Amino acid sequence: MSGAEFDLIGLVRAFVLSLGAGLIARATAIPIVERRPWKRVVTLAITGGVLVLTVVIFTLWPSLVTVPRLDGLSRAEAEDLLSKSGLTPDPKPQHAGGVEAGRIVPNSQKPKPG
């Protein structure tokens, strides 16, 4: 898609949060309507709380990033690619035969790509 990208993860988070909040709201309304609703109230409140807590944990949990392959790129290209991937470059200059100065030595990056 060009322009605005569709954010499926954001949509799922919003849906689960609203579902959890709805269950909690429903649990608080049951005592007004029914005489002895404690099992339903506790079940709905716990279910809603778990859904909301799941979304909060999922949102705050660090996401995994795929490390791009940098072999043969220039230092500027490698740093740009890493920055676009959300990674911080930490260059360690080294010399290798057959590799042009200022280029990434093949199979030398850490962590490995993937």
C-alpha cells in the first residue's frame, strides 16, 4: 500500500482492549439487574481484566527485529539500513584482504543476519 499503511496489530489491540473494557463494564452492571450474580460478575470481570492486561503486556513487550545482511555494503549504507530497522550501529573497523576500504567485511557482522 502506498501512503497510509494498514495497522493490523493496532486494530487487534484496540479490539481486544474494547472487548475487555466491555466485559468489565458488563460485570459491574450485572448486580443492578440480577439478584445473585456473583459467579457471572467474577467471571466477566476476570476475563475482561485478563484481556486488558494481555494487550498492555503485548504493547509494552519489546518487539523482535530481523537483523539485515550487511556484507559488502559501505559504512553509510549499512548504518542507514540498520537505523531503518530500528537498530543502533556499532562499527568496529577491521582490515581484510580483497575487501575495499570502507566496506563491510563478509561474514563479520555481529549479531548475524536473520
